[in-house]
Amino acid sequence: MQKNHKPQGFAIVTHGGVGEPLAYTDGCARAARGGHDKFRETGDPLDAAVAAVTVFEEDERFNAGTGSVLGLDGATIEMDASIMDTRGRLGAVATVRNVRNPVVLARAVADTPHVLLAGEGAERFARAIGLPPSRPILERQREKHRKLLEELAGSVPVMPGIDNRLFERFWNYKTPLQLPASKSCDTVGAVVRAPDGHFAVAGSTGGSSPSLLGRVGDTAIVGAGFYAGTAGAVAATGIGEHIVRHMLARAVYGWIEEGMPLQQALQRGIALFDKDVDVGLIAVSRHEAGACANKNMPTARIEE
Ligand code: GLY
């Protein structure tokens, strides 16, 4: 185990979600540049992380903000997002609807007396502080939903370990479930190290697909999908129901804090999961920056 001392320079790592095509790496690079530009402007790694994730939320290819997956009713979008840094700022939103940039809302929650706002209250807070509503649902989102319904009708579990029929059994929408591909569990995220040793993390997701109304994944749960402390910052992506069981981001952070090389800590985190459970991680520590996943995961990195 190595002990870290003086931090190195600026670093940002972004990811576009485990299971997403590597062809989307350009979007991750754009997000990293957006974060880097913001850091040059304000010198705050949290601003950088939020700016990077906002770039993802504006890119309809990713399951966050504008590109979020539709709920099983084919009409509802519920999103989770979060931020955390070493200055004690912590904020998250869960199952929020009709907000264009949930990560900006999560950042605003950190300035309230609370750390997590959910549902209608989160949406009302967004309106109160003047955040814009979501953009209209796109044809690519509807097409993804059609494919998902086809897959749910098949015998291959869309969510590993879960019988597809359970979604029908526990259906909680008013509209009928018409089972006549494409699961999603992706998150987007960014981790940032400032040269002064401060760290920040931000993440955003349209949630998993399929999911019941009101479902919350790892992205809104501190220690599960995200964590930042004085030794670094970690963000996870994958099926939230599996990630929360391991408190993955906090577990990986703990190993980094103990002095484990960053890549080894990331690999150890990924090894906690069965191979059919998609999971990915990004992290920065005082001296290192990296990413690891058990499936394709577009990422980008800038280090100075
Ligand atoms: N990792 C995103 C989710 O499960 O909601």
C-alpha cells in the first residue's frame, strides 16, 4: 500500500455510462473539456464536475437529462442526480420530473438545509429557483422504450437476476402494461481533483429501464453511486439495485484512502459483481485518475 502526500495537478475523469457505445467517447471528451473550462474560470472542482455533467445532460445520446429513458408507461421520465465535494457540499435529487438539468438542481440542494429532495418537492424547488423544464421527449427515447417492451416479452432477464414478469406483477402505472431491446442503467458522471487537494464528484441519470414509478437507484444515494473525501472522489455506473448493496463508491473510496493503488481499488470494486451485472467506476485520488468497467464504457480524462 502506498501513502499519498502532496496532491498532483488538476484532473477530471468523465464517463457516459457502462454499456454505452465507445463511439460516444467524443461526448465524454466534450464533458471533460466543459469541466476543465469551468475550473479555469472559477477554480472550484465542484463547479467543474457540475459543468461536465451538464454537458452530458444536454447530449441526447446519454441516459441523463435530455436523453433520459422513459418509464414503463412510455410517458414518464424520473431522474436522479447528485453532487459532493471535500468542502462539505452534498446534494441530491431523486425521481425528479420535468427538470432540464437535474445536476444543477442537486447542486442547489446542497445550499439548502437538506441533502436529498425527491419527487414533486424537488420539482417545485426547481421552479422556485428558476430552473428550466425538460425538453420535449424525442423519437429516439420512444424507440428505445419500444425495444425495451419487446425485450420484456422475452425470457432473457432484462435486469439480471429478476424475472421479467415481476415488472408486470408489480405494475404501478395507470396505463396497461402491453408486452408486445434495451435495458438501461446508465449514469453519467465526473470526478475532479483540484491542485490544492480538493475533490468533487457529480452524477446524473434517467434511472434504470425497466423500472417501476418512484424507483430510486444508486445515483442519488451517497456512498453508493458517488462519494468524495479528502483522499479522492469516486463515481459508479450500472444497475443501481446491485450497486447500493455494496455501497460501492464509499467502499472503493475507503480502499483508496488506505493507500491502495487507484486502479487496483477500482478493479476490486468491479470484482464484487457477477459478470452479467454491468458496472463501471471512475475515480481520482491525490496522485492518480482512472476508470474501470466490466463492459464497454466511454470515458475521457484530462490531467495537468
Ligand atoms: N446507475 C443508475 C441507476 O441504476 O439508476
